[in-house]
Amino acid sequence: MVLSQIWISTIIYSALLSILCMSFTLTYITVKIPNFAHSVYVGIGIYVSYTFAKIMHYSPYLGFPVSFLVGGVISVIVFQFVVQPIVRMGGGRVTLTVSTIAVQIFLIAFLDIYTYWLRVKYKQYTALFMLKGEDFKFGGYPGILIVSFVFSVTVIIFLYRLLTKTKLGIAMMATAENKELASILGINVNRVQMVAWFLTGGLACISGAMLPFWFVSTTGLGGTMMTSIMAGSLLGGLNNVYGAIIGGFGIGITEIIGTRFLQDVLGVWVGEYRSIIPMLILVAILLIEPRGLQPIYDKIKNIYEIWGKNK
Amino acid sequence: MSLTGKNLTVLLVIAGLVIGLGVGYSIAPTKTETETIYETITETDTIYETITETVTVNVAPLDGTTVNLAVITGVSSEMEILKPMWEDIILPDINEYADLLGYDVKFEFLLDDAMGQPAVFLEKVQAFKSLGVNHILGCYYSSHILGARSYINENDMIAISAGSTSPLAAFPDDNIFRLVPTDFAYGNIMPDILSAYGIEAVAVMQGAEAFGDGLWNVMETALPLNNIEILERIRFASGIKEFSTYLDLLNTVIGDAIEKYGAEHVAIIQCCLQSDGLVFHSQVAGFENLEKIIWFSTHGGRNQRMIDSVGEAIVTRRDFGMQMTPAQTWKFQEFEERFYESVKLYPGIDQTNEYDGGILASTAILETQSIDALPSVRIFPTLAANYFGVSGWTELDMNGDRKPGTYTIWGYAMIDGEPGFTAWGNYNAVDRTLQWNSDVFVEQGMTPPG
């Protein structure tokens, strides 16, 4: 095996985190608020995989399209019935942010009801489960390593093409820039935002659907990752959906490889404080450069443009 | 005569005396005179009369009532086990017993969740008190017990814990009873077993909470006394989902120890909740050195989720765990069957203690015929001392904590070609003797220790 076990864990964790960061950033770009209900989509994805594997006895990989659809639909419902009404009533960012917390509480309760119903109906445990046994192996590596990494790269390529090469994507970016102006230009702002939210929920759900292949899963697993998701999004730049992949991998690698390095240098006790690392990065970014890596992208873009002109 | 100061004073005194005499005479109690009269009566009359009077005596004050028992879980994931266990096993048994006694009493349980927070646990206790419920069961975490202890004592409630083990919560003469021995017991027993198995070096992984710290505090001394070297102590934040940093570090440490002592003499002890142990084992695959050694665990050896999630790999690691469950008794075996049918998982020590706690609490209520906690508090130690439950004898010490008894050593094994678990031995904490099941070792292709 070329990759050591710790690097396998790091890549899987980072890939899944980067997908979550991308979808989180996409929500932020659309409505300019952090969506705290994001973690629940992860839980929904987890239990779509559970349903496929443990109840229907199919491969959980077959459940990925279903996860995407379910997550997308729920996200659109939240947008239509929570976000839009609040925006229409003149609710500001604070109100919208708090409303996402309420949505999170509401959705997690529904998820708990669903898992309890599964428990009673099928007499199977629904908490603390894994689907590692349902995974395939490729060249001695777990299938989820390849799937998660390839998927995260595919998503970024897809989003790049969508947002820069298609009418819909350009409309989405225009709406995110200036909703009123976009509307004047004839863009159906409501439909465009709905598509963005659909993508957000769908991507978060798929990421959740992959988690049980590597992590012991419960309804609250997404919540435990929320700080890392926000840190990754901030690091990548909250207005830059492509930066989220760098942010996600950055946080994931720092959390695991960085902690391991510090354990060698400072002692094993450092591991206990691993969960503080994303918080420290969050604080550092907010204090030093709230736009995250955006200034670096801008510099690289400028250099590229200058080089292109000189050519 | 002029009314000078002196003259006036004298006049006033005389006037006062006269007035006072008059007043005193008029309010003085009248004298009573008593006269003793003797009279002899010689006339006799015999009167026969039958008096019938109906007297109502309340022999069973609880008749016709519904008695509520409160059950508070430590974390939400426990609810999916506790709810069916109470509904399908504990409550029917309690109500059946009440019927047998002829009491018209119905027991119900009210389930709630402390969500892992001592403050939330206290809130739940207060809420139950406001509902008139004084008997609290569950109470798995020592931190929860400690946070609510004053309230429970001051408000005449009783708490029966199925899982708290911290010595910090060991107080005599309070209203809290714990059906698990404290960490002092386990922390000394585990090194005994390791030593008997032939282990010479261990790495200790413990959760960063009262349970893990409590065990470490005891084992830190007990392990060297058993000539076992402590290679590394890892204290991890409980509830995290990704352990590769620890596993990578351990892989290096264990690798060095294997070179020095040999794989059969090196082990890892996990002092953590079953859920954390599950996460660890699910991520061990690929760390070569960790796959070569035996693992021991406080909650190990019989976890269906472990078998489902980790598969055959857990059989190699064995994950020996000690539980004070007398595996050979019909009572335990019957409970295990019923539990599996209801929950589709195998019961651990928390569940067997929960069952015994429920039976004891309801028996206390039935015998005292009171839903108040204080009569139950008075009677509980005696009841517990005379009760043999699914977890064995439930005798308590002076602090109201379980006395250590017989432990079964569970571990994973191939059973009929499939990963399963079996009892590998028994440890008697009273005389500190250990008996390995040699047959099991031979069946698994291993040499029995010693």
C-alpha cells in the first residue's frame, strides 16, 4: 500500500468535508447567511444510506442519487417556506440565521422520529451503525476513499462549468451579486435561488450518505462537523465556492496530520484538543483576513492575467 | 402643703398602691374549695349489649393508583435501547409481580434524555419532581449524579444508577444508590486479569471524562503492582468520530513494545463508553501492529454493533471485557433471550443493572406502599442485599454502591464459522480468583493462559 492508513483517513475525511464546505458556501453566496441546518442534511443522507443498506438490503451506493434528490427537495422546501417568507417580510440576516437554527431543530426532530419509527417497525438498532462492510475494495484501498475523492473533484469541476459556462450558472452568480439588478435584467431570481438551494441540500446529503462507510453514524454526526465545515468555508473564502475544496482539505489535513505532527513534537496530550484546531483557524481567519484565501486567489488571478497579456 | 417634686412622688406612690390593690383584688382568681365525698354504692347491674362497628383500615394505600417511575438516559442514543427494554421486559415483570401480590397497582415509566449534559439531567430531575415522581432510574453518568445529588437529597427523591462508577460520587447516607461497583473495584480487577493472561505491557486509552479518569487513577498504581509496564496513556475527547491520530501514534508505540516483549505479551486497554470503543475498532484496520495484539475494554466483548461494523477483525483482537453478569444463571440467560428479541442487541452490564434497578425500585414501592422516596431509601439496602438479579447479587456497600461480585470475561470468537462472542472466563472479586474456560481457548486454537 502506497498510502498509509492515516492518510487514507485524512483524504476520506477531507473529501467529505470539502463537499460540505462547497454546499455551505453555495448557500452563503445565495442568501448571504450561514445555514445552520446544513448539518441536518448530513444526517438525512446518513439515514438514506441506512435505509438502502439495512432495510432494503441494497448497496448504499445505489442510494446516492436518492440522497441527492431527498436533500435537494427538503432544502427547496426550507427555502420556499422559511427563507423566502422571512425575506419578503423584510427579515434581515440575523433573523434568517436564527431561522436556520430553528429549521435545524425541527428537521433533526423529524429525523429522530424517522429513526425511531424504523426501530419500532424493523426491530433494528438505528444509532451507532457503520456500513464499512457494504463497501468494495480497489487495489487494497477502501472504495469510499476513491469515491469520496473523485466525487469532491467532480463536484468542483461541475460547479465551475455550471457557474461559468451555463446561463443558469451565470444567472446564479448575478443573483448572488445583486438580486435586484438581476431581476431587472429578466432573471427569475426565485427560480435561480431555488436551484442553488436544491444543489446545496443535495450535495450535503450525498456527503452524509458517504459518511457511514467510514464513520460510526448517528443523527447528530453532522452537528459534530459543523465547526469544521464553517472553518473550511471561511478558509476557502465565503464568496468563493471553488475555494471551499481548498478550505475543506486544508481543515481536514490540519485536523489529522497537523494534530499528529503536534503529538510527536509536543506530546500525546495535544490529541485531546484536536477539535479546537478548526475553531482556532476560524478565529485566526476572522482576525487576520476575514475573506480567507480570497486575496491570494485575486493575486494569482492578477498574475495570470498579466502573464496572459504579456504573452 | 405645696406640691413639690418630693411631695408629688409620695402622693403618686400612695395613689398607685391604692389603685393597684383595688385592681389586684378584683382580678384575683377566686378560691376554690374542694370537698371529698365518699359514697358507697352497692347496687349492681349487668348489661349485655352487642356493639357492631365497621372500621375501615387502609392495608394497601396504593390500590387503584398508577405509579410512575422516571428513567433518564445519559445520551439520546441510549433511548433506542431503554425504551423497548422497559416496555417489553421491565414493566411487564413489575406489573406481573404487583398482580401476584394482589395489589391493584399499575406501574408506568416516563423516559427522558439528559443529552449528555449534567445541567440537562438536573432539569429533568426537577421536572419529574414537579410531576410528583420521586423514583429516578437510568442515571448512567457520574457527572449527572454529582450535578443533581444535592437536589435529590434535599427534595426527598431517590436515584438508582445503573452505570455510574466514579468514586467521587460515593457518599454514605444519601438518597443515591448505584448498582455498579466503583472504579476502585474495576481498576484493580482489570490488572489482575491482564497479569493472569500474561500481559507485560499495555497502552491505556481513556475517555476524557469522569469514568476514564477514575479508572486511570486506580490503574496507574495497580498496573505496575502487577508488573505491567504502562507504555502510553491516551486521553481522548469523548464523542469524537475520527481517531486516526491516536491510532497512528499507538501503532508506533505498540510496534516498539512488540519487539521488546512479543505480541502475545502486549495489550491495549480501553476505558471508555461502548460507543467510543466501537469507533476505535472500526478504524483500526490497516494499522498493522494494532491488529497483532489483544485488546481489553471496560465495555467490550459482547457488542452486536461491533460484530456488524468490524466483522471478523474484532475476533482477532478479542476485545475482552468484564461484566458483572453471571452468564451461567438461567435468570441472565432468560433475560438475554428476551432482550435480544425486543432490542435485537445483546444486553451489557448497563442493561442488566437497569433491569435489576427497576425491579428493586418497584419492590420498594410495593413493600412500603408509598410513592414517597424516603421509605424506599430506608428499605433499599436491605432489599438489595437479599436480591439476586440478572446481574447477580445486588448487595450494596456503606456508600450505597454495589459490592463487587463475580465477573464474566467476555470476548469475541468464531462461533460456527461466524464472528460472535463467548464467555472466556470468570473472575471472583471476593477472593480475587480467576478461572479461564480452557475449552473455549482450545476451540479457538489458543493456549489457555497459565
